Amino acid sequence: MIRILYAVLTYVLLPVYALYWIFRGTVNRAYWDHVGQRFGFGFPVIEDGCIWIHAVSVGEVQAAVPLVRALAAKYPARRLLVTTVTPTGASRVRSVFGDSVSHSYIPFETPRAVRSFFNATRPLIALIMETEIWPNLYHECGWRRVPLVLVSARISPRSVRSYRKLLPLFRETLSHGIVIAAQSEADAERFRSLGARPERTRVTGNIKFDIELADDLVVRGRELRRHCFPSRPVWVAASTHHREEELLLEAHRELCESLPDAMLILVPRHPERFESVRQLLARHGAGFVTRTSGTRPRSEDSVFLGDTMGEVPLFYASADVAFVGGTLVPVGGHNLLEPAALGLPVVTGPHLFNTQDIADKFTAIGALIRVETAGELATAVTKLLRDGSEAKRLGRLGRELVAVNRGALDRLMRLVEPLMQGASPRPR
């Protein structure tokens, strides 16, 4: 009964979704790209069926890269479909995979749109990255007997409290034979508490630790540094959010009092905010250049605005110290592993609930510096820029942690293999 009420609610809210997407599209026209797919029209037609991977946005797409490549190598005769919610995620899919995979936006949760998606794409198996829980999509997988795996699944304690308010719905959603490939035992137990079957809930680890870096990334990072800010101490603040940039600029001003030639590479999380951050820099009177301008920073410029997509790893590779955004404001934090894999010391704010398990691993070995305020951030980054041996020590600890925790992808592939045996497209 509660699922039927949920289905009705999705139709009631559909006009709200539509208005929201129209508004987003007036700010960022990319939100109107293939907009029909949001409502159940225009999906790629895959008659022979596909292996379906869902990744919400850029971070999840990047984490899914090793998985997609492993699936392509293991099942070369099968078409791979990667779905996203955001246009930035779609752009990342195209830039990484080109035409080697199909892409579609995930539809809104109305039953009709969901059925249309399944009829067109005919998934053989569904692999959903992290904590995306879609009751109608999951129900359709169960009804069509499509194996469904939650990859690197995690639920924060805060989310469990929210989900329990709708516990009957989530128990029903998680009861369709879903395989939970949890990041940690704590995550696995939270899923069990919401109704996931114990025999189908496994701890495989986090495939983000199986991060793949381009072979020439370090070389290109050094070249960017040589061209743009040679002989200057450089720190990067990546995946930053609204209100966080002001704190970062405050920290950078304080830092420059003792290191006047220091350079901050500032990379906002969302491309629609590039212009507003540029205006913020202008209001603060900060000397800056943008990546898209192609201009080499002058000696009086102290900020380099990374206003491009897909270049965060390159900016990390050109810096001495990394600050990971979404942590000075209560967003919950982003990927700590990219800078760590490059051997950079990592600094964050206090808000790490979206990446808590990884952050705890870093903290346990002393490989993460957490700060509460802009002043503490300035002090921590200044110390690391001045003390190269300490920066290298922290960077080495982080890189070793990434290496030790690799292997989740292999465990996941072993989980997927029996589910793919005898897989064939289900009738429409």
C-alpha cells in the first residue's frame, strides 16, 4: 500500500520537478539536454540488452571508471549504459568513454517513465553507485527479475534516521533480491536495519580506492605548474561550495601575509557557479586569472580559478597541498582519494559525513589534517607549504593507505559474475 501511495506522490510532484528543471535550465542550458528522458521519452533503444551502471554526478562517474572498464573487458559483447542525474556527470561520461558506452539521464520516479526506460534499454543487470535509493526503479528491477547491485553502498547514521521515518517503504524497496555491496560492516548493518536481506548484504569495500590516474597526469601537472606558477608555493581547494569560497579566500589572505607569493587554485564544485565565484573574487579585490582565459598569472595574481570541467586531477597534480571542499560547510565532503593517490597532504574542514569511512581511515593513521575555521586552515596550509618534509610524510601515508585498500573492484566483479550467467533481455 505504501508503495502505491509513493507512486501517486511521484505523479503529484511531477509538475514541481518540471518547474525546477525549467528554472535550472534558464541558469544552465545543459539541464535542457535530452530533457525528454527525464519524463520517459527518447532513451537509447538497446534491443540486445545492456549492463546498466548508474552514477549521479561527476564524483560517482569518476569512481565508476574502473568498474566500467572492467565490465567492458569482461563482457565485450554487451553494451554498457551509464546513466546520470546531472549534466556535469553526463559530460564526464562523454569525456572519459566517448562512444564506447551509451549514456542516458535517469527518468523521474514516475512509474510510467520508469517502465519506458526499462522497455527501451532492457537492462541485464543494474549496478547503482553508492546510496541512490529509487523505490520505483528498484521495484521495476524486481518485477522484471533484473539483478540489482548497490556498489560501494553506504548510509550515514544521519540518513538512517531519515529513512526510518519511511521504514515500510524502504523495507519493501530493499526486499526485491537486491545485492548490497557495502563499503564497511557499519554500512552493511545499517542496510540490514532498513530491511536488506542479510544473505545478500556483503562487505566488498569502496571501489574509489581502485582509483585510476592517467599515466601522464603527473607530467602534465608539472607542465601546468612550470607554465603558470613556477617557483611559487601552490595549494588547491577543489570541489568548493557556496559560502565556502569566502572562508578559503579569508584563509588565503592570512596565508599570504607570511607567504606573499603563494598561489591558490580554486575549483568550484558546480560549473554553473563559475561566474558567481569569479564575481566573488573581483569583489574581494583578489588578483586572479581563470583557466579558460589561457592567461598566465602575473606576480600580483594570487588565485587561479579552475573554471573547467574534468581537470581537478590535473590541478591536484600541479599543487603542493590539497584542501577537499564541501567540508568547511555542511555538505559532507568529497573525494579524499584523488589527492592522496598523488601523494599530496590532505586538509579538510569538519564536515565529512558523506565520506566518513574514508576520513576515519585517514585519521586513524594521522594522514588527514582537519580544521574548523579559516584561521586554522591558513595555519595548517602555511605549515605544510613551509615544511616540505612534513608535507611529504603526510602525502606518503595517504598514498600508502590508498594502495593498501585496493581490491574492492575485484571483489565486486566476483559478485557480479554469477549474476551475469545466463543473463538475457527480459520481455517488455
